[in-house]
Amino acid sequence: MAGSTPANHQAGGRLAGRVYLVTGAAAGLGRAVSLAFAREGATLVLVDRAMEGLEGVYDEIEAAGGAEPAILGLDLEGAQPEDYGKLAETLDSEFGRLDGVVHAAARLGPLTPLEHYPAEDWSGLMRGHLTGPFLLTQACLDLLNRSEDPTVTFVTDWVGAEPTAYWGAYGVSKAALEAFARILAEEHDRRPLRVNTVEPGPIRTALQNDAYPAGNPDDRRDPAELTAVFLELVAPTGTARHGERLRAADFLGA
């Protein structure tokens, strides 16, 4: 995992000198969040299974004068507990700190009745959307709790709050992820760690295209528009939100 130690890049940025890990960073919302955090001075640890996409984000951050990011090709659907432990150890040795994690990795999977749902997809999505975020967060908690103002932010979806027919493992895993986030928030109610979830709403991503192939892209926000929500949640000079489920539409306006 290559990268630089945190430096005061973009000195006026709200996240200068801080380190954030973003999953699903190769494309879509994860990419947009990573680029926005880098513009605000943060050092990024970019995690995704798509190495080519990660390298593209790396190049964009470097070209814009941001701190050199670290990139890690990791498939949350296949990673084991020891992989997350090694990741946390590497973060500690290379950066000496971690100020936040944004869990943005997602895969839609089949939209089909449960009686026909493929077992392999069920297992994979549960690992990618629930077990992976749990193991990654757990492995990083010690490092996060050393920060003055650490954050963990989960990306959810409307179906996480309103489980609906045919959404299969995607819907079940998002509902479970929201429960995990609430429990984590309550367990850290009197500690520095702040935990929140964000429902992006309709955005221009491959996942949205797969879920709503007949939808009009003009009715969806560009992922870059949502980065203000994530910056507000993680910035040390920003909000003190904790234990909240935030709809981007409510924050940004219709």
C-alpha cells in the first residue's frame, strides 16, 4: 500500500493533515467523496477491488496537487478477518493515525424473489455490505479512537429503512447495516467517535443504472453534489451529528 505520511497539503482545507479511508473509492460516490476530501487537504486510503479505477483516482488526486493517496485492492466480499487486521497495522505503521472511514462500497446483485435468489450472491452481498464493514470498522477502532474527532460514515439506501419485495440481499444487507450503525453509535455515545449513515437518493452511478434502467439520468444528482454532506459529517470544524440517518435530499434540498 503506497502513500505518503500526512502533510499540510492544501493548508486551508478543512481536512488538512488528516487521514480518511474510503471503500468503493474506484467509482461513483466513493470516488467523488475521495476527490472532495483530497481537495480539502486530507490524505486518502483508497480501497476497492477495481485496481484500475483506484489508479485513476490516485492520478486525479496527484494531478490536483493533493497529498499522495494510498491505494489498496481489496474485495470486501472475499477478505478475511486477518486481512483487515493487517490493513489496520499498515495504517498505523505508515500514517500513525486514522481520522475516519467512509463505507461506500456497494453492489446491487439480482432483483428477484427470495425463493429464486442465488446463494452465491446472497453470501457475497452480505459479506460486502455487512460483514466487511463490521470487520474493517472493528479492526480500525483502536486507531480511530486515538484521533481527536474520529468518524465512521455508512452509505445506505432507502430500502434499508423500508425493506421491500425483490430487493433480496441488497435490501436485507442495507437494513442490517443500518442496525449495525445504530448499535455502534450507541456504544460510542460518550466517546469521541461519531457514527452516521447517509442515504444518497438517486445519483448517477452504475448501481442506479442497474436498479432503474428505465430511469432518466437527468433526474439524478451527480455524486459530486453529495460530497458536501460527507464533508459536513467528518470535518472537525463542522457539525456534531452523531447516531443520525441523514437523507441527502433533506440536507441539500430537493
